[in-house]
Amino acid sequence: MARFTVEEINMAKSCVATEREEMVQELTWLLRHCEGYMKELVSNTITKLEKCSEKDFAALLEYPAEIFEDEEE
């Protein structure tokens, strides 16, 4: 998976969209309303989403479930 930071993962997971292109559109809209650190965080998240593969995007959406499954075993 692309090297997303915890903050970037949380940003992506906070989106309503579940498709990569829709998520990029949602974050692009948000970008216009941000400044400072938040603007940088949203921008970095968009860039990484645009570059990641469909497989990496699916892994990003499942990221927390992976952690909890390991704890249950």
C-alpha cells in the first residue's frame, strides 16, 4: 500500500465516498475551505489517492478491519 500517514488514512476514512474518484472530488472540495496544516494534509491525501492502485485503495478502506481481526485471533 502507498505510504499513507495515520492522519491521511483518517482523512480518507472520514469521507462519505467509497470510490477513489469520488473521494478525490470530496477532498478537492474540502481543500478550498482549508488553510495551513489542514490544507497540506488534504493536498497530500489527494496526491496519494490519485497515485495509488485500486488494490491499494481497497486495502486503505479495509485498513482498520485488518488490525481488529488480528487482535481477535
